[in-house]
Amino acid sequence: MFKFITKKLTKKFTRVPLFTIYLNFVKFKLEGKQNSCVASIHPRLREDKHIEKTLKGLIDYVRDNYDMDEIV
């Protein structure tokens, strides 16, 4: 299943998504920034604590410094 999805998301394997970040805007408005973003990381990079820490920092930075109403 993962290979099928990977083939559909990549253009003949010339572009591979290493990570994606999604904001659940409804949850952000109702409950605040806690758990309002979901980050998906490539399986080879998932165990790297530095990448995890950096993505969490990036998510927090964007939520704190940008108006989500303007972005969405």
C-alpha cells in the first residue's frame, strides 16, 4: 500500500516528499495550537530526533509568528 501511494505522490520518482505538515484550522480555532498540526515524515527520516525537533520548532514558529486567518 505504501509503495502504491508513494508512486502516486511522486512524479516517476524524480520528486519524493520528505515531509509534509498539515494544519487542522478548525481544531486550531477551537482548541488552540496544541495538536493542531500533523507532520508526516519519510520512513527513513522518522527516527532522527534532530529532524523531529527541527520540525516541531518550525511548526511552533509558524503558529506563533503568522496569522493563521490570513494563511488559510
